[in-house]
Amino acid sequence: MFAEIQGNLQVTFAAVGAAIGVGLIGAKAAEAVGRNPGAATPVLVQSIIAMALAEGVLFITIFLGK
């Protein structure tokens, strides 16, 4: 029973961390495009890759935590 609770807590913390990470990445990307609109495409590409990596941590935790 303790292992099940621990796994659920791990997934919860990973989900919260991924949400915070994606939010920060999006905010900084919007800030960067606001400062330099000409660099919108490279910033978009890099932010999408970074968001995917942040979400990947959550998926790994879901598979290993349960």
C-alpha cells in the first residue's frame, strides 16, 4: 500500500513540475519574441523542443511510478 501511495505522489510531483516547466518555457519564449520579433521561428522551435522534453519527464515517471 505504501508503494502505491509513493508512486502516486511521484507522478503528482512530476506532473506539477512539468506544468511549471512548460509554463516558464512559454513565458520566456513569449518574452524573447517580444524583444526580437525577427527570431520568432527559432524561438518557437526551441521552445517546442524544450516543452516536449519537460513533458517527457512526466511520461517516464508515469511509466516507472505505477
